[in-house]
Amino acid sequence: MIDFRSDTVTQPDSAMRDAMANAPVGDDVYGDDPSINALEEWAAERHGFDSALFTASGTQANLLALMAHCERGDEYLCGQQAHNYKYEAGGAAVLGSIQPQPVENEPDGTLAFDTLAAAIKPNDFHFARTKLLSLENTIGGKVLPLSYLAEARAFCDQHQLQLHLDGARVYNAAVALGVDITAISCHFDSMTICLSKGLGAPVGSLLLGSKALIYKARRLRKMLGGGMRQAGILAVAGHQALKENVDRLAEDHANAHYLAAKLDQLEGFSTTSYSVQTNIVYVDIASHIDRMRLQMRLKEKRIEVALSGNPARLVTHKDICRADIDTLITAMKASQ
């Protein structure tokens, strides 16, 4: 199956499967899993933080960050398109009693600082206490500029806020910018990294932060059912992904540009309204095209796409090569 729905569909390669099969493990709830301990220690040092926590998913990592930074009745600022506001089942509000205060994302994915400043609540018992600004990088495939991250750090220092990064695809951002990951991570009090998207591990995310924050998050992880016992078989996959699968993200970005150009040549498809910065391609589809029929016809040819969105989104990843894109385009021409 050729799958363009998301980079979450990546499969572990044979070397990663071998590492998982031979991983030394122990009970992580007791702190005894050597593979998890090695990943957490390495990741904290690599990204410039004091401590790290291996989690079941990016959703869990983001929720732990929000709950560790904020208490019941506190508030965090974020974008309307932020995953930890829009796509993570309202966990901060439901499980953390934390009030999200979303503001509109600018066309480039940033949040305007004057809008954020106006959203900060006064120090008055009528209001939730604004404690945190949460950014996302990449956001809809767009890369936040390093200059903007520095401004965000200064803004949070000025307003006495903590700064969190949902870094599900932060390595895509670093590769697109041509910088080391620490050029991004240095601005934040906490950061998450999803290991199971473009990096290619089968399961897991990391939360990075201070020792105090991670200590609190570890307790919260247990509360949320995230004590996974002998999870070293997963941690070694994440460790290998971080060490070996970063540079190749540039291939995904190049393939995304190729895909966008090929889609734009199809009658009824247009990608010209959307810049391709990383591995996510957006495409407008003409109203006369039956999207669901096309999607089903492609699936019959063992090609998975998700065309229901407006615009539709296609994602390149390590299991998509240039020939797969050509196969998709040929099948789309034949299926219209």
C-alpha cells in the first residue's frame, strides 16, 4: 500500500525491528528500563534540557506539558490551529481543568504578539491565570522563523509566561531551516518531539524540560495510565530514529515539492495557493471532481489518500519514494 494520508503511517525498517527485538528492558515505572533511561538521558542532553520523559504519544506528551506548567483554573495561549487545542480531544480542559485561549494563526503560522498580549488576563480573581504560551513548529507544514522564536521568548519573559513547543515535526523545521535542533529548542521551557511521524519509530514521543517539570510530568503520566513497564522495546526504536533518520527528512521535503508540482499539472487540481516548506502538500480540488469516488478508486489500486479536507492534504514520508508519486499521478489520471 502506498499511503499519502500522513507521516504517522511509517513502518519500522529491518534494523529498527532488530533493535527492538534485542532491546534490554526493565520496569520503567520503577526506573529500571535501561533502554528508556538511555533515551531520556541522551535526548535531554542532545536538545539542551535538564530532563526528558518518554511517553506513549504526542497527545500525551503535550497534555503532560500543559498540566505540569499549569494548575486547575490556569490558562494557556495557543493558536486556533494548534494540535493541543483543536485535535487532541480537549484534554487540557477535560483532564487538566486548564482553560485554552486560542487566537487566530497568521497566514505564516505565527501568532501576532499584540493579539497575544491583549489575550493575557489581568491579575484579578474574575479571570483565569494566564501562565503559558504554546507554539507549534511545524504548524500545518509551515516553519516558524528563528527570529520569531526569539521574539516569542522575549515576549514570554516580558509577560512572565512559560513557553512550550509542540514539536511533533520539529526536526522537519530544523532540516528545512538548515540548523541544528538546538537553534530551535534553546528558546523553550519545554518541548515535545514525536518519534512516530517522519522520524519513523512505531510508537512514542518525548517531553523535554527542567528536572522539576519532568518530575511533575512523570507523576501525571502515571495518573494518565502512561506507565508502560518494559517499554524499552519502543524506546530503542525512538533512539535509533533520532540518531539515524533526521538527515533523510530532506528527501521527504524534496518529494513534497515534486508531488505538489505533479498535482498542479492535473486538470481540476491546484497547489499554487499553498507553499510547500516541509513534507505536507495542500491541494485545491475542483467541485466537479467526486473526491470520495476518486479516493475509493485509488484505494482499489492500493493507494491511500485523504481527500475530504478543504484543501485536501497529502504527506510525504520515508516510505514514499519518487516512483510512488508517479504511480499516484498516473492512477489519478486514469481514475478521473
